[in-house]
Amino acid sequence: MKFYIETYGCTANLGNSQELARALQEMGHIPSSLPEADAVIVNTCAVTEKTERKILRRLSLLQGERLIVAGCLAAARPESVSRISCRERLGILNRDRGARISEIFSGASITGLSPKFPAKISAGSLPEAALCGIVNVAEGCNGSCNYCIVKKARGRLKSHSLQGLVAEVKRQAALGTAEVQICAQDTAAYGSDQGSDLAQLLERLAGIPGDFMLRVGMMNPNSALLIQEKLLKAFQSPKIYRFLHIPVQSGSDRILQSMGRRYSAEDFLQVARAFRAAFPDITIITDVIVGFPGESEEDFKETLNLMKVLQPDKVNITRFSARPGTAAARLYDMPDRIKKDRSRELTRVWLEIAAERNQRYVGEVLEARITERGRDGTMKARAENYLGLVVKGCPKPRSSIKVLVTECNPFYVSGRVVVD
């Protein structure tokens, strides 16, 4: 069987797709382009209404006997995909789903429907020796956010075994993976259901021989606070990027409480300050929801002020979107124009901050590692603080280089390789 996987959503979803692709290949199936595939697997996302609409449009183009609809949308919102003609609807992708897909298409050659626009390369189709690999350390979440539909799809926290994760990272290291991304719905909660914690896992993974780096995924502030000192110690390892993805969602404690978040704005800042004190050049990314029901102008100003205090390197901004079945869906939803105005203002603020932070690197020589191919004969690299660099020329993939930074923008810096 020839298969094609198309993935939407978070890094965890990409990890699920990679796990499925590996399982199918071990069964003897072959990854292919969309036009040639016998099985077309779409790993969906349900996080916002806008994303759902986009995916439903895509599924309507792909529907037919070779289509498998999987992921969070199929699990949390099965009614939304009920009108899509497909071979089967599955939940979150994993190795067991691979066996099921293999069984469904056993001995079959499905022609399906021809795509109406060119195929694109998806994460699930990447070769085994990809520069960046993803390792999901857990599924599900113990949070109780009033706006989130993902927990309905993925359930409560279920951490994977330490031994299994060590084995997977060893496998990726042996393949020559340059960057291993450790992720979950709340990475800092790893092991709390097993009497372990993320710091112990990181210490084990950082001790694995091989020329690779670890990037730790999103950590909720309340989970990170519980193991903050242990995390700071684990992050001392030269194999772990100085990178912190910690979502705040709002700078207003009143809105945080309404959201069902289990921390205050000051709790969030405590974690961020501790990491920045230990690692002054650390890259900090946060997430913000604008226009949550009941958010006043004063609440929004508190979020803007928090950004100015935090000085983040990036902010992922989402306009509130009511998801069916969540507590927040029963609240009054403010007009879209207010959400758009607040989103634009917050974007302006963080872009100014990020541009100023990146300007400090111009004229500096940074050590970095090539992790991705760029456009127009360039390569992409990461410094030890996960700063993105675009490098002119074609240095060898996975190689460590020195880069003289000559230009910058709010998103990355660029420069040329310096030869000693």
C-alpha cells in the first residue's frame, strides 16, 4: 500500500503523524505523493473554528474511498466530519492506528478522487533521517481550561514510559537527527501520573550519546512551577536548547480565572524570570488569547503591559473562538472587530520587542547548528538559545557552524558562515 499523510495543528500532531508513518513503513507500506497514494490520511486539528472550517474545505476536496479522517477533529467533533465521504474515521494517530489502517487497505488499490490542486509534502512523509524529529512524551492533559476542546479529543494525561522514550531518542540519534523536539499538550506535566517528572526525563535524554540537541515543548506555568528548580538544573545541559515556550493566555488574573487557568500572571512571570536569570539569552515564546468573553479594555491593557515586562521573542496570538461543548461557548462572545483590533495592537507590540531583541545580534558571531534547508540556496540554523538563523550558502546539514550576523528582522537573523 502507498500512503500519504497530511497534518494540521500542533507539534504533537506532527509527532503522531511521524509515529504513524514509521509504523506503516515497518509493516511494508510505502510513503508516496498524494496523486499516487492508495490511502490518504488527514490528521486534523480542532483548536479553533477557523481551523475547523479550513480542514473541512480540504476534506471535501479529498473525500473518497481512499480517505481516512483522523486526529482531534474526528475525535472531538465527529459530527462535523460526518458528511465527508471517507473510508474510515479514526481518533488520535499512533502505532495501533497504523495496524488498523493496514488492515483496512490490505490488498487494496484505491483510485479515489484526483486532487484538485498539487500535492504538498507533509510531515508524515518525511524520510527517517529527517533533520528534526518529534517525540511525544505524553498524551492528554490534566488541565481544566474552559475554552479548550483538545482535552475532549485526547483525554487525561497519560505519560509514556521513560524506557520507551529513551529508546526512541536513541533511535533518532542513531539516524543522525540534528534536533529532537520533546512535546506534549503540557510537557511540564510529564510523569506526574507515574511518580516521575520532566526534569528526570531530560537528564536521561541529555545523557544519550550522539550529536543532537533537545528542544523542550510547551509547558504550562502551573506545571513548570512545581518542578522549577529541577528544570533549571536540567536545562544546564549543553544538549538542551535555551528555549522556553510557556503560554500565559492573558495578563489579567480575572480573565485567567474565568478561563480556568491554574496560575496568576505573577506565577507566569516568576517562571519566566527564573529562566531568564539562569539563562540571560534564553528565547521565550508565549501564547495569548485575545477577546475572551468578558475581557475589558483594562484586562487587555494588563496583557499589553505584561508583554512589555516579559519582553518575549515571539507571541502566538489567537482570537477567541467558541468551541462546541466547552464552558466558554456558553458565554457572551464579543464582536469580531474588537478581537481584530486587539490582535493587531498586540502583534504590533511584540513585533517591536522582537525586532529590538534581534537587533542586538547584528555584528556578533554566533555558534549554530544546521537543522533545515532554506530557500534560494540558503540553510536554516539554530543557535544554542534556539534563535533562528538564515545562512547564505550551503553548509552541510547537521553541521555546527559560526555565523557572522549581518541582518535581522522580528522573526530571525541572517548572516554568513565564518571560517576559522
